[in-house]
Amino acid sequence: MIEPRMDVILGLSAVLFGIGVFGFLARRNIILMLISVEIMLNAVNLSLVGFSRHLDDPLARGQILALFVIAVAAAEVGVGLGLIIALNRNKPGAGVDELTKLKW
Amino acid sequence: MFFTPQAAFYYMAAASVASAILAVTRKNPVHSMLWVLALFMHVAGIFLLLGAEFLAAVQVIVYAGAILVFYLFVLMLLDLPGEVARPRFGPHWPFAVAGGLSLAALAWLAQVETISPAHAEVATSATVEISDVGWSLFGAFALPFEITSLILLAAIVGAVVLAKRRPTAS
């Protein structure tokens, strides 16, 4: 059985990470910017699982770290979406272009 | 044989890249979310091919089942009717393309430098099983696991405090 090669997995991870960076920088909707962060986290999880398999780690440390990344992503989503709801109460709409109160 | 693990991997890789590109370029935010759902499912399939069954299940249950539903919930709670008519990208989007391309190229160069093609084959004999993940999680990594629960508790309290409606103090 031929397994997927490590360089292909890392290349896929790099491409997905680049797409996430583009989405975060280019989108003007604050929720879609957060979703782009999720795409980046998924790319990193992919490379972690690939390394765990590549090194054949008996402790499966790559998988454990990916699990912690998922847990912290869940925490980030909770706080981030709470912030967005609080923000939306003061200034309706989800565009980041109108949020210029901290700009001098 | 047509359905080899290799073919399945390349299908999932191509589908995940395509759905990620569609997710960041669709105008309607709900369509973007659904493409992200497709991306998460395909990444879970790649996890399965790599022998990480537990993580594939967590990916589907937590990411696709909980986190994405939470996003959709807030998206529909905010109710953005004019979102489709607005420009989806800022005027600086070529710089965003350059930033994404340069970071992807950086990661690509790093792996070309470190992973020589002779060592690129993933270990064929999968000796790590799902029970090993459990032993590792509750054995060597029990303390970080408990700290994760504290992080999640802090996030729950923070989300409630942030989203609570305060009486206006003016």
C-alpha cells in the first residue's frame, strides 16, 4: 500500500495556509476573516498529523497537539464571536472598514 | 484498481484546495460557510488516510458540527441583508494575494530544504493506533489536557461577559 508522501502533505498544507492568509487579508466581513483563520488552523493541523505519521511517533504527539489546536480554536471562536456580537450592538454591520474608532 | 489510497488522497487534496478557494471568494457569507464545511470534511478524510481516526472524528464532530454551526448561528443572528451587494474584497486585495503566495512559498521552501525526497515516504506500517492516542492523552499529556479544560472554561465565561447586554451607563 503506497501512502501519501510527506512532501505532498506539507505542500497541501502550505497551499491551504496561503489561501487562509489571503482570505484573512482580503475579506472585509469580520466573520469571514475569522473563518479564514480556521482554514489556516486546519492547514497546520494537517501538517502536524502528517509529521506524526511520518515519524511514526509511538506517543502520537502530532495528533495530540492537533487536538489541543482544535480545543483552543473552539475557545477562540467563542470569544471572537462574543466580541462580534458586542461590536454589532454598538455599530451594526460586519464590515471592518467602519470600525475606525481606534484610528488616529 | 481505481480506488487506491493514493487516488483518494489526491482527490481529497484537490477538493480541499478548491473548496478553500471557493470559501474565501464567494460573495454570500452563507455559501462561504458551506464551502468551509466541504473543506473540513475533506481534511477529515485526509486524517483518516493518515491513520488518525480519532482526529478525523473530532474534526467532523467539533469543527464541522460545533464550531461551524456556531459561526452560522452568529451570521444569521447578525442578519446582514446588504452583504451580497457590498464589495467582498478591500481595495488592497492584490497585496493580500502577494501575502498569501509569499507565505505559502515560504512554507514550501522550508519543507523542500528539510524533507529530502529519499525520506519523503510516510511510514508504511501504521503502528500508532487509536488506543495509543488515548494512552498518550491521559498519560503523558494529562496535565495539558486538564489545562485545556481551564482554557475552555475561561472562554465560556469570557464569551458570556462580552455578549451580555449591559444597562447603558450614561
